[in-house]
Amino acid sequence: MTDAQWDGLMIPINMAFFYKSSLEERVVSLYPSPAGATESLLALETWSDIVSMNPVLEDMQGDVEALLVNRVGHARGGQEAEYYLLPIDECFKLVGLIRTHWRGLSGGTEVWQELGRFFADLKSRAELPKESNA
């Protein structure tokens, strides 16, 4: 996902997850916050561009799988952005982690340590996509 595509999604923070909602018959975008999962009510015009560049997203199982995007380190000029196609319950686990550990305006040290552990665990279990020979 390019920076321009991310900006086109107009997500107010640098972390979000996307899933196909069978109930709403559209892709839903949520971002974790201290108040819980918050839906981005902004238009997702850029989504079709992202899917065309990443065909694996076409096969995302509705209501079950989600694309989790972590651009927090990338936005701070640090690590690369991270993208995970995973069970949606992992995304809600992340939401719960943030709700439980967030303190003050910036979250506090504990929440950032917990986020680091959460994403390190995801990365350790991740499988890289197989390259196509097309």
C-alpha cells in the first residue's frame, strides 16, 4: 500500500483493519482507540485500487478475515509498514489490548510495550505470501 493510497483512505490514525461485512455488503474500516473499535465513516474509494494491486484481498473471507494495517512506526520514520491478513478476532484482541492498557493522552509506556509484543507475536507467526510466476 502506497502512502498516497493510505492517505486516500483518510483513516485518522496510522492503524486500522478492514473486513468484508456480509450484513452491510461492503468493506468496513475500523481503527482501534481507547474507546474501542471505531468505524471510519469516510469513503473508501481507494480500496479498489489497493485490491487491484493486492489480489489476495479479493479472496478475504467475509466477516471472518481482516486486513490489519500498522503504519505507526512508518509514520514516525522508523520501521516499515506492516500488513497482515488474519482472523478478525485478532483485530478485536488488539482493540481490547489498547482499551485495557491506554493511559493519558498518548497511551503511556505500557500500551506501547503491549503493542510491540502484539505485533512481534504476529510477525513471528506470519507466513509470507508466495510469489506468483505470472
